[in-house]
Amino acid sequence: MNTYSAFTGILKYIFGYILVASLISCNTEQNTRVQSPDNNMVLNFYVSETGEANYEISYKDELIIERSKLGYLFKNQPSLTDGFEIAGITRSSVQENWEPVWGDKIDIHNHYNEMHIELRENEEPGRELHLRFRAFDDGIGFRYEFQEQAGVDSLFVMDEITEFNLTGDHTAWWIPADYDSYEYLYETTKISEIDASKYEAENERADRWIQNFKAVNTPVTMKSDNGLYMSFHEANLTDYPGMTLAIQEGPILKSELVPWADGTKVKTGNSFVSPWRTIQVTESAGDLLTSDLIVNLNEPNKLEDTSWIEPMKYTGIWWEMHLGKTSWGLEELAEDSYTAGLGREGAHGATTENAMRYIDFNAEAGIAGLLIEGWNTGWEYWGTDSLGFFDFTTPYPDFDLEKVVDYANQHEVQIIGHHETSGQAAPYEERLEPAFELYNSLGIRAVKTGYAGAIVPSGEAHHGQFMVRHYRKVVETAARYKIAINAHEPIKATGIRRTYPNMMTREGVRGMEYNAWSDGNPPEHTTILPFTRGLSGPTDYTPGIFDLLFDEYREDERVHSTLANQLALYVVIYSPHQMAADLPENYKTDGDFHPAFQFIGDVAVDWDETIVPDAEIGDYAVVARKERGEDRWFVGAVTDENERDITLALDFLEDGTAYRAIIYRDGEDAHWESNPYSFGIDEIKVDRNSSIDLNLAAGGGAAIHIEPAE
């Protein structure tokens, strides 16, 4: 090689190095863009002249998130909000299919493009903050990855600076940012009109805490003026507080983390990984419901043996207590306690005799599970200052646990255990092992947990980091004892059911029980839930009330729906543990089952496929699901306070197969308020070229069972 060639070669090398370095340091769009596999979702990342980290998102060339800030404020460290430079960018793509242990579909497609950005401070101490962005066809997920730092033992996060700078004042379906509860009716307003100050009195309760009345809990779902649907949430919430979203001028959604009692948001070691911040974007409400973005952002299943995990329908000694027919506590022990007023004449519900009556019903009805609440001592202290009063291994004198379990086994009924903690998480943790060991020894494979009260330790919130750790500890401990969890008063679902499939379902919603002792849930409530709370995961709403007025027990309360609507909820609101919530005597009278109960007996709880033929949030929803391993479909349709005619096309059925459709429908004169019991059943022959006209009454619905014709 001559001197000139060598010299020009060196120049080319140096120029190439400078060019690559400048492309990174100048942060050009070419080097900081990630697109979804279908190229419709585009995220651009920027570092400003002052080193501020920003991102923006567009969908089909339409900007939907304008430049939005990212960063952190610390208690014991300088802030990480500017002074950044890009130290490196790594790209990758993943396309895989995985099968959940149970779920609303049998095959989940996980396909995304990833951009991992390494940010470094351009001044001492040169800390690194990595950002990982994943672009799916139906949305974006991103998270922070704070790197280890020499000489730092622990970090105390005071604020996470995550913004979603919206491009319009969209219509939103929201509940207030209560740090302790999600049990609210959803409001429908413009984002700029979000104001939860009418709930100020809720803060007088020990188990409610709304710090910012201009903030919302997630998922929060919205619709733009041009018909685009978006939902903001988080995935894989692990060792971190829950995120709420404050409404700021713009409109901008700004992350507000649920604090510890001392005001700190996150307490961690010298490195941490945040949950994924998620934005789901679709052109229809139905596509939101069938999105797998949240579960795909969680880690794969960690349980080697899942053979003991079983989706099921269940009944329970539960609704009768909410009605006041019986009580959780034993009468002679509860005279001076809160529970004394809960029962009708103080009768205890969880007796051996009553449990065996339910078991007999389940065996005849073909319902697999029976939940028994109020079997263990301690309920007599509810409402007092006693600490750790629930005993999770000692039954009341009128309840023989072993006898009940043996009787259930003889009748092929599974007992579902119950652990109410009254919010006393720390004492519960001390008793987890013996409590789960007892259930395991008896062959009990599912437990409903509850946290209805102020959290102990005092000052901690249901949705803060302390409780996020607690809820996860319960799930992991339960898994070791082969026990599935149905959590009430929980932390929000964020897809960990993929990682721990024994986390079956949870409440986290204003559910059926509110109809028993409050002004109730209006008809529109269940037309909103699938597209808000339901986007986070399975919902234990406890449907199936047949005695909608329950005049024998309550004078002013009632369920705000028709009978057909109650059946439809088994399909519309998804849960792998689905309750037939009413009293046995309302399902079977004078030796005969109510005709509508056939649908509850037939409907599946585990699915091959889910589709949404038609829906408009807050108005109506039509959901169809195919039973796992069977050529049987079930359809649920619900409407709000308005009657509605819907034509259901059956093009989801197998081509060339003849089916029979059994339609459980509202009667011609049905109305949720004036005539909720008007009801009819039709049977017709159909195929994939057929359609069914559904006439939904006000507050009504329809439930359809479709199976191959004989």
C-alpha cells in the first residue's frame, strides 16, 4: 500500500467514526426511531440541546403523543432530568407465540421491535439511565433501567418524570387516583374536565386516600375526535409503587407514584428496573379488549408444575352476608363489634350445616367450587383496634373444616379458602406459611384474599410499594403450596398472570356487592368495565344474580339490570374463576332449576379465542368466546340504560358446519327498572352465513350458547 492510500484509508476511518458518533450525539431521527412490525406505530426519541430526554409517538403518520419528558428526582441524589447524552443504541426484534396455562385465548402472538437506549450524564458522576422501548402493532411499552452506581448503596425516588403529552382533549373513561381503592363508578368526560373533588368525603374513610383530585388511576381509556382509542396503563408492576396519572395543562398526563407513609415513592438498591409504561392504540374498542400487549410485557411462566391450576365456576357463602341473611361473625361473639350489625338476627353463615347445603347444590348443579367466608375466628373483632385478630387456621365452633372438606370431596366439589386480613398485611405475612400449609394439607387449591380496611403498617397505602411487595409475596408463597389466588382490595392487574399463572383473578372494581347495600351500579357500568378495568386483567365481578330485587332482605337496594343481562356478564366480563353469586334457593325452587340457570351451567371459563363483534364504550358491548378445546361458542351482549337493536353476524363460526344457537334474551316488555324478570329462550339453527337480531331492553342483554347441531 502506498503512503497516499494509507493516508486516505485512515481519513475514511476517522471520518466514518466521526459520522457515526455525530449521528448518535446529534440524536437524529434516523438513529432514534423504532417502528412497529406493521410500521404504523412510530416512536421517536430525542435528547435536547440541554440533554433532556423526550419521546413522541405517531400512529399512521398522525402524531398522538407530542414530545414528552422522561426522568427521575431522587432524595439522596441529584435529579436525572437533563444533561444526558446518548452512549449507545441497540436494536432487536422478537416474534414468538406462546400458550398461556389458561386465558381468553389459547395462542398469544408476541411481536415487537425494540430500541434500547443508553443515556449517560455528560458531567460527573456520569450516571447511566437506560430506556427500553418496544413497539407493537397495537401500542408502545417503555421502561427505565437505572444502572448500578459506584459508592451508592440505596436509592430513594421522590418522583418519576414520565409524561404523556396528548394531542387533543379526548373523551376519557376514568376513576379517581385513590391510593387505596379502585371501587368507583367510571366517569365519562373530556380529559380537561376530569375532577374528582366530589369524592372528597371518601378521604374520611381509613381505607380511602385521594391526594390529587385532578388525577386518575389506570387503566384510563380514551377516544379521540377522529375515532382512535387509547388506553394508558403499566405492565409487570414489580417492587415499585402503582402509577396514577395527574392531569396537567396541555393536556398532559403526568405520572404520580403512590407514596410510602414518609412520602418517598420508591425505596430500592443502587439499581432498579421500573414497570413498563404502556400505551395501547387501536381503531376500535374491541381491539383494545383483545390486545395482548400487557401480558406480553411480562416474563414467561416461572412455575414448573401448573397441573393443579384450574379455571372454574364457583358459588359461595357470600351474597347472603351482603344481603344480611347471615353474618360473617358468630352471633354470641359479635354482640359489641362491627359484624354484629351485618347479619340478620346475628345468624352465622359459615356453619357446617350451611356449607353442606351449598355442597349438595353444587354437586347437583355441576358447579366445581365453593367459597366459604367467615369460617375462621376473628370476625368478632372487626372494627376494633385489635391487631392481627384474624386466625387463619382456627374455625368457629360451629364450623368443622375437616368434615366440610371431606363432604365436598365425596361430592366432587372443591372448597375455595378465604383469608380476610382487614388490611393488616404485616400480621398476615407472619401467618402465611401455616395458613397455606393447612389448606395444602386439605387439598384446597384456591384462596380468596381480602384487604378491606386500612393497611397495617399504619400510613401505608394499598397501592404503594410496600403492598406491591406484599401482594407478590402472597402469590409466590401460594404457588409453593399449589394454591391459586383471587385477590380482593388488590393492587391493579398488570399481566403477572403470565409469570405466576396461579394469580387467577382479582376484584379491583366496584363489583356486584355494591348493589346490595348502596345506590348500586347503573346499567352503563358493565358496558365500560371491559374496556377500562378489564384491560388490565381478569375481573372477579361476581355476576349471576337472579333475585334482582331481593325484597325479603333489602327494601331500597336492587340490581340495576335484567335477568338476561346477568347471564351475558359471564362472557362480557372475563374471569377464569367465575361466580354464580346468588343464593342456591334463587337458582332452584321447588325442586326445579330456573330455566336461565342452564346457561350458567353450560358457559365455559377457559377459552381458545375471543372476539368483539361490536362495541361502543359506555353504550353496549358484544363479546364472543370459543371454549377451550371445543367447537362451542358463547356470546354475551349488554347495553346501558337505553334499549338497543344489534345484528350479530356469525362469520366467526367454522365454515361448513351446522350449529344450533340457544338464545337467552330479554322479554318484549323487559326493562331493568320496571320489569327486570321478563325473559325468554329461543333455539334456532345457524351457520357462519347466519346473523341473529338481538333486541336488548334498557339495562338488558342477551346470552347465546352456540354448538354443532346433532
